[in-house]
Amino acid sequence: MGIPGKSVGRFIERAAKELNSLHSFMLLRHGKVVAETWWFPYAPEHPHLLFSLSKSFTSTAIGIAISEGCFKIDDPVIGFFPRKRHPGDISEELRTMTVRHLLTMTSGHGKCSLEGVKKNKFQGDWVRRSSRSLWSISPERISSTIQERHTCCPRS
């Protein structure tokens, strides 16, 4: 593997002692997993909520898509979804929301967009359900960011 196994083991032991609430550790080298461990009750076969880490993956993917000309940062978000999945009447806030608003966490939603989705165990048409009346604040009037998963959605 090119990395001393004892060093990796010492790192994992020290991290477990000094860091709070570890879930897992994975080390990749040349695209292959060379070390992996999980702390109880977490395990690789259980879905794992990533919370704010999702923003890093999302912004990276969006940056790549924009650089490849797939869309522009100021494109309206509603245009990414088929009309048949739109809510019956599209609010001005939803109509004017752009990719930039989502990336900067200034989309203007006044309540948690995941509560209804979570209640239905992620079944059904979550696009239609989450786009119904969530955006009550014009994106241009947002004065502070709304950290959706940490602020408005209680962990369950």
C-alpha cells in the first residue's frame, strides 16, 4: 500500500481518543481503499447522513457542470424539473430562485423543506411536495443564511 500500516493504526487510535463522535474512517490510495474502520453503532451497510458535507459534493459537481456548459449559475432552479412535477401554482420566490441562490444558501425557504419528505419516509413525489409553499422570502431579501439540515430540521 505504500503507507506504513502501524502509522495508520496509531492515527486511528489517537483520533478515537481525541476526537468526539467519530463515525468512520476511510483511507484511499490510488483510488483504492487501503484502510477502513467504523465506530459503533455506525456501519457501512447503514445509510449515513452527511449533513453539511453534502454541500461540498454538491458545489463541486455544480462547478464541473457549469464549466462543461450544462447550465449557468443564474439559471432558474424550477427549469430543471419537468412541468408535470411542478406545484399547481409557482410562487414568485420559487420562479426566481437560481442555482446561485441554492449554492449560497439564500434560496428564501422559511421552513424546513425536508420535514414533509422525512414524514413520508422519502416516498412519493418529493419535488412536488417540497416545492409547494416553502419559499416565503424573496431570495434577494435574505440577510442571513439558513442552514437547513442543522437549523430547521431536528435530527431523528
